[in-house]
Amino acid sequence: MQIVILDTLEQVAEYGAARFIDLLAKKPDAALGLATGSTPIQLYKTLIRHFEQGDVSFRDARTFNLDEYLGLSGDHPQSYRHFMNTQLFDHIDIDRSQTRVPDGAAEDPLAACDAYEDAIREAGGIDLQLLGIGRNGHIGFNEPSSSLASRTRVKTLTPDTVKANQRFFKPDEFQPNLAMTMGIGTIMEARQILLLATGEGKAEAVREAVEGPVAARCPASILQMHPRATLVLDREAAQGL
Ligand code: GLP
């Protein structure tokens, strides 16, 4: 597990963007694993700027997002599909049919989860998986106690995670407490993993992931076992190390 500590959020985003740009230069049709939440927003802005400057093209890339709320269709403003369209896909030259987010409105969510695994396999696996980290150490929506070998499936969100993500929903808006998420086993099969964490609110989860035991109580701790995982932190997120 490689740890990179930088001074600012902008530097974290620039470092992360450079990893995607390097990969696409070598492998234009790479399969990119993408993430939502507030942490990757700056990275997506940085990628858009580099695309506008002609430094990178996504024309042949394929993408797979980590997770989606169960019960929200892709046109719901709080869905992760909507997030990805507005934060990244609308601004780059990617072929929209090559972007995948689990279908939160699927009639048969369990079958949709299995089909998602098949699609990742058919794409030849994920080349570079981007991750954020929840305050309780979750990755994707793999909450503490998730099996370290889990595959894409439906998970119940903890009350803490629901609360942490409440800020994205309007006061009376329906907020799901179920989600479809790639499993920890799915994430660990990515050839490279890049986890970004910024701000002191993540310091405890980062400390547990890096210095704690590999344990289901902190899903991100499994990254200690990945041969090519990099954690990119700002000083606040790294303060417990
Ligand atoms: C959600 C997402 C995670 C994300 C986490 C942290 O739970 N499913 O993928 O890492 O939030 O989000 P933020 O970056 O907003 O702190």
C-alpha cells in the first residue's frame, strides 16, 4: 500500500487525475472504476480541464461506477448516475453507452448485480479503480462487517452513512437506505486502486485502514493486501498516521 501525502485538495486531485491520464495514454480503451461522493469532484474537474486542454481523451474508455442507491432511477437528481453525468460525462468525449452505473431502478436488483459482475468480467476487469472512504471506513457502499470476499450486491446502509449523505437530499425528499454496490472482492480485482481522502473527518478511518488490522470492521483495511493500491491524502486526512 503506497501512501502519498500532499498539502491541498487541489494537489490530491491533480495527482489522481495524472494517474488516469497516464493510464489512458498507454491504454485508450481502459476500463475505469469510478466513484461518487464529494471527494472525487475536484478530481473530475481536473480531468475535465485536462480534456479541454487536449491532454487526454476518453473516446475509447469504458467506465464502471462503484455503487447506486436502490430505488432511485438514473434521472433522479440524487442518483449516482445523475451525479456522474453532470460532474464528468457531460463534459468529456466519452461514449455514454460505455459508461455503467448499477441500475437502481432494476426490477430484479439481485439479477442486475450479477449482470454487473458479468459486464466487468466481459470488459476484461477494471484497470484503475477510484475510491473514496466513508467515515466508518466503508468503500463503495461496503459497510463495516461486509465480507472481504463480497461481490456486487444489495447492502443496507448504516444510520451513520445515511446521515452523512443526508446533506445531498432535500429535507422531505425520500432517501434510500439500500444500495447496490460492487463488493470488496470485486474492488480488489482491479489492477490498480487509488483511494482519495481529504479533510480531518476522514483521519480516523484512514488511520484504521492503514495502521489497523485487516478486518471487516474497516472495509478499506483490505487495501493493505492489494499489490498496487495508493492512498492519496491531504495533511488533515493523514493527521492520525
Ligand atoms: C458514499 C459513497 C462512497 C464515498 C463516501 C464518502 O457513501 N458511496 O463511495 O466514498 O460516500 O463520500 P465523501 O467523499 O462525500 O465523503
